[in-house]
Amino acid sequence: MSSAAPSPSSAPENCGLEVFWDERLVSYDFGPGHPMNPVRVELTMALARELGVLDRPNVRVSAFEAADDKLLRLVHEESYIAAVKHAGATGLPEVRYGLGTADNPVFIGMHDASALVAGASVAAAEAVWAGRAEHAVNISGGLHHALSGAASGFCVYNDPAIAIARLLESGAERVAYVDIDVHHGDGVQAAFYDDPRVLTISIHETPRTLFPGTGFPNETGAEGTSVNVSLPPGTGDRPWLRAFDAIVPPLLRRFRPEVLVTQHGADGHALDPLAHLTLSVDGQRTAYSLLHRLAHETAGGRWIATGGGGYELVQVVPRAWTHLLAEAAGGPIPPDTPTPEGWRAFARERTEEIAPRRMTDGTDVVEVSTWASGIDPASPVDQAVLATRRAVFPEHGLDPMTDV
């Protein structure tokens, strides 16, 4: 991405999807027994291939370079980058940098693997900003917990923050980031907390019951550009989508980003072992569709999407992120589509698990219950949403009670 990139106001020459993928991305691996098993990414790409998503005429699968130190320094401290390199070369912990903990055990090649993930997200940002693609996806990315000087929550380098910082460096004046991972997107929020050019919106399980313990509505940042929706445990598809409708569309419409960056952690699913929301794959697929529409409505179609969390490795993540890829490619997969027999056999071979037979959980998410339909003061979800609207909507010239 260079300063000579075309203005983002111009229509992309190739209105398609570019997927940044390299088999080496599975080297981001904390070892046996760790929840962040790269097989989830491997199975996602295999499922997308078998369903023909990656062979569509408007989809390109592209190579990319690992992020160099100059890119990493857009977000991370030089001493931290040096610590990651040292730990990855020696296998020795650097605990003061969060390296060598239970969440972030050291592994040989850690720097190279982490820089590769960051490079894929930067390449996605470059493709969209330069107009080479309308949408771009790094399914291995979304490592949103990494802080400027420390690893955190399975995340070493914060690839979404680095991609956003690169967009700003290249001249972007308004970037919106929407994070639908079950965990608060704390690292991205921290990177831009005092920067009104970046609107960060995170919809997550309440930090009262879940890592990382941040993401309360009163964390509002510069000019109300840090937005947190803190949902109670047990929140399912319909109330989650209602919360999304009450917060995300009105703020994106008011902010008018030049680029929309989204993080799609699949760990809000009912089967996820690390959290307590009860979404289905169908609810997640609906959220992807809503974000796609909002990218076109508010950001001229410029959309960069990443993966994120998600620790039900076979039953959830591959289907959810294949739906994301298909949505970004402009051709959603019908929910009742069977999963290919060859993919199920591959999943059994790689994990010894029986994979799901269809691309749906069988739930019927048809309509979103909109905020405009009225507030239920007894609903914990509506209470959570109202707290967020009261905290940030006035900063954007919006009425927290009525504007939708």
C-alpha cells in the first residue's frame, strides 16, 4: 500500500473477493491441547474449496508477504517485537511480555508465524484500499487481544490493528472496526482509543463473566468512537441480532467510514467451550449478511474481514467461516446445503470427529427484531443495549432512545 493508491471514493476496478491464504498460516500453533488449534482454519479452507466458494470467477486466492518490523511497529513496541523473536528462536519464555503463559505458550517460529498472519491482514487492507478488490478476507486473522507491548488471549501480533494503522498511514481518514467475537476486542480498542479516526464497535459477552474483563459501555474513547455492547450469558440469536441492529447500523451510517474492517470470532456459538452465549451458525451467518450490506451502504463496499476466536474446531468454525467467505463472495450458501462427503472424511481423518452433515444448525433466523419495534425494560439485553446507546449516541448526535 503506497501513498499513490487511488482514492477510496473511486469504484474498484475488480469488484470481487480476494482471499489471502498460505498453507504456512497453520504454523501459528501453540501446541497440543491448546484451544487455538490451527486445524479449524485448515478445515475451513478445505470446506470452502469443496463447496466451490474459492473457484468462483470473482474470487482470487492470493499470496502475500509476512509483515516486516516497520509494519509491526505501527502497533507494537520495538522491545516487544524483539522479545517475540527471541522467544520464537530459543523457546524460552518472556513472561513480562506475556510470552510463556498458559494462554500464550512459546513455540519455535512464533515470530515468523505471527508476522505471517499480520501480513495477510495488511495485504487485505492494501487490496481494498488500492481498489484491486472490493472485499478481502484473512480467515486466519482476527488476533484482537494482542497489546502494544504484550501477548494476550492467544494473540501475539494484533493483525486487525496493524491493518487499520496501515490504512491510516496511507491516507484513510475514517475506518470502522466491528468485532463480533464473544470476547471484547480490547487490543484493537486500546490501539485507537484516543484516535477519533477509528470507530471500534465490539459486541461481546459481559466482562463480568468472561476474559478479558474489559469492554464496559463506559469505555467510550475519543469522541465516543469506542463502543462496547456487553451482553449477558445465554444471549441467543434473536436478542443478539437485536442488539446488533440497535447499535451497529446507526453508528456506521453516522460515521460513514471509508473502509469497514470486521472480526468474526465464531466463539459466540452455543457449543463453544470457552464462553456462554448461545448463537447458532445460522445466527452468525445472518450477522455476516448484515455486515456485508452495511459495507456497501456506508463504506462504498470496501470490506476487510478476518476470522478470530472459535474453539469448537469441527462442528462450528469451518461452517461459520465458510459462510463468511461465501457471503463476501456475493453468493451465500443455502443453509440446508449438505457438507461434502469428502470434507467430512477429511475432518474425521484430521480430528477423529464426526463432522456435521449440513451447513445449518436447523434454527430459523428469518427476521431481526429491530430496536424500532420498542424497548422491553425487563429484558437484560435491552438494558445492556440502552446502556451503550446512552454512553455513546449523544457523542454522535444521535438520540439514545429513538434513533435507529
